Amino acid sequence: MSMFTAALLSDHALSFASTATHGVSTFQFWFATIVFVITFVLVASEKVHKTAAVLAGAILMLMVLLPGPGHSSGHEANAKVIQIEKLLPAAQSAAIQKYEKLDVFARYVNFDVIFVLAGMMVIVNILSKTGLFQYVAIKSVKFAGGRPMPTMILLILATAFLSAFLDNVTTILLVAPVTFVVASAMKVNPVPFLLAETMASNIGGTATLIGDPPNLIIGSAMNLDFMAFIYNLTPFIIVLLGIFSLGLYIYYNKRMFVTLEQRAHIMEMDENSAITDKSTLLRAGSIMMLTLLGFILHGLVGLQPCIVAMGGATLCLLVCKVNVDQMLEKIEWGTLFFFIGLFIVVEGAAYSGLMSKVGLLFEFTRSWDPIWIILAVMWVCALIVTVVNNVSFTAVVVSIVTGYLQSPAGLEAFGGNPGLQKLFWWGIALAVCLAGNFTLVSAAANLVSAGIAEQNNHKLSFVEFMKFGSIVSIGSLICASIYIAGRYWILGA
């Protein structure tokens, strides 16, 4: 199959082809722009629930702009598609015909991301009822001998490791309650522990394809598999976690004190009592390991991540003695519908030509060395994430940068160099994930941590979070910039 045909049949190329063949009126352009801006203002301001905001924006895009099989403006487009079909082999022509008949949600929603999230939610929900994550937290505390700083370091390492394979919000929901129990036993303020764990979850989640939703969006859009993230991001994240841990130790080591009596009380905690269902733990744990192996191998065997995740979830539901209805009810449906609406809103903005016009802002970089373009985009992305949730923004920046790479300026700087283009995406992934630590609204896990603190009669304010988060984010981004620049100047990509 030719490169042209392969590109034409990819999700993004099909979307682009539709954009090219459908005329967009001035009214539709400004309508899409206004809907896009208002939607993201509502999401950022939290005046309206983020899921309701993006779903409202998505419905407006579908009603007024984005075409479907019954869209009134489809005749001209179908005629042009027929002209393209005549140049293609029968199999590819049939694929385009099938695409033209798809409903609007199937056309514009990236269900690979949706089903990866849903599948992992099911597996985590089953594992969480076994007490595994509480066991890990208590074991870490006892391994540290009940001393505050070693305990904090082990808890953040455990949190980072869990976040590499679980959703950050889920990780915080599992680890935070145990943190309050441990802090109460040591009679120390739990807020520094919670802050450190939240930031560790955002750092650890950066390491893998499934660790943080922005990575999943980038990986799915750019066809970057699980092992690509392991090779390119995990080693750097391990080093960054070491630097983060050292910084915490230096800052808190002389600020936390625990008596021998309190340490003895901690050592009496029984981690084995946290395990409530050994049979389910053995079965679900084994399936989780098989699922992770599937993510590692999915690129080699040609399976999409969603097949791996949903396969693991299905196997868990079949072999574990759980109430299937309850497990499905615990899926974070609000998060899934948020992604569904988000994809459509961003697709509408791209279809209208808004993203292409935004991409023209890159024109002034035409004479720049590619590394300076990458670094500039990284820091601009990080700056925006300080006020906009990183998941929402990632969907936008993927569309903008994809358009830029296809523009004359982008082709001049990055065209014909796939390694350099991938380095661009690694830089963006690091920027949007690590900048999630900057403010309370930068990542969903941050807001969840603040809510848990409030439920336990502790306040984690916006200012307090930013006081520490800004230092961690800026330091992480400096390290990320050095890493990306080093790869460009030393390794070439």
C-alpha cells in the first residue's frame, strides 16, 4: 500500500481529507471559534462541570459544523471522495466508503483512548477491593522504620510507580487515605506527604503511555506505542524522581520529628490485615501483569492499546468473583464522557480551520534551529497548563502541532526527519505532564488531593500548592529541557 493511501486511511488523515473537501463558511468558522473558546473558559473556570461544558460544546459542533452521513453539505464532499476512490485499489476504496457512512461519534471520537481508560478503570476497581494498594503503603512505612523522611520517600516512590500504570487520580484516591493514617500515627502534618505524593503521581505518570491521559492522547494520535514511551521517557523520569526525592529530603529532613513511641506504634501496624480478598488479589494481580505485558508487546504484535486494556478488563470480570454490575458502576463515566466531548470540540475547531490559523503563529520560527522551536513550544505549553487542565490542553496542542508539521515552516524544520519529529512529541509530553504540578488546577489529581485534604479537616489552598508546585514544575521543566536538548545535540534526535 502506498504512503498516500496509508495516510489517507489513518484517522487523522481522513479527518484532514474531510476538512479539505468541505467548504467552511465564515459563519461556521466564527461559530466554531466562539464555541471552542467558551468551552475551554468554562472548563478552566469550573463555573460549570467540565464534562457538561465539553458535551455542550460537542453537541453544538455536531449540529452546526461537523458533517455526518446525513449532513446537508455532504453531496459536494461525496462527489470529491468518489473522485479520490477511483484512484485507489478496491480495498482502500471500500474503507473510505465505510468511513463516509460512520455516525458522527465514530468519526470524531478517539475510542482507543476511551477504551484504554475504561479497561484500566475496571482492573483497578477490582484490585482496589482487595486492599493491595493499602498493603503497599503500609509496607513502605514499616520498611522505613516509621521515620518521617524515609517514609515520605518510599511513599512517593510507591505512588510514582503505581501512577506509571494507573490513572493519577485513581492512585491518589488509593494512597491518600493510608497517608492520613500514617501521618496520624506519627503525629506529623499530613499535607506535606499529600503534596509530595500528588506531585510524584504527576511525575511518575509521565513515564509511560498509560500513566497520564496526555501521554495516551499523544501516543494514540501519533502512533507511539508503550515501549516507545518506556525507551524515551522512563529513564529520564527515574532520574527526575531521584532529584525530586533528594530535594524533599534536604527541605524536610530537619522539619519533621517522630518520637520512639510513635515509631513503635507505626511498626505495630499489620499490613497483612489490609488484604481483604486473597483469591481475587491473586487472580486480578496475575491478569494485571498479563495486561502490562500486553502493553509492552502490543506494538510488536499489532494490537491497539484499547484491545489490551479491554481484554484484561474482560478477563478480570470473567475469572474474579466480583459483582460485574458494581464494577462497571464504579467506572469514572464523567471522565470518559469528558474525553468524548473534548475530542469532538477539538475536532470541530480543527475542521473549521481555527487550528491551522493558530499554527501560522509558528511562521516566525522559520529560520530557527529545530531544537529552539521544540524548547519554545515546551515552555509555552507549560505556561498555558498553569491555568488550563493539562488533559484539555493536550488535545488542543496535538491538533495545532500536527497542522504545523504539515505546514511549509514545519516541513522546512522537521520534514523528512521522523526522529526529530518524535523528539518534538517527547518534549511536548514532558512539558504538559510535568507542568501539571504547577497549580491546583493544572491536573485532575491536584484537585482530588485538595478535596481529600478538606474531607480530613486539612486545607490545601491554591497558594500553598503553587508555592511548592511552581518550584517542582520549573525545576522539572529545566531538567526536561536539558534532556531534550542533550538528545538533539549529542544523539541527533
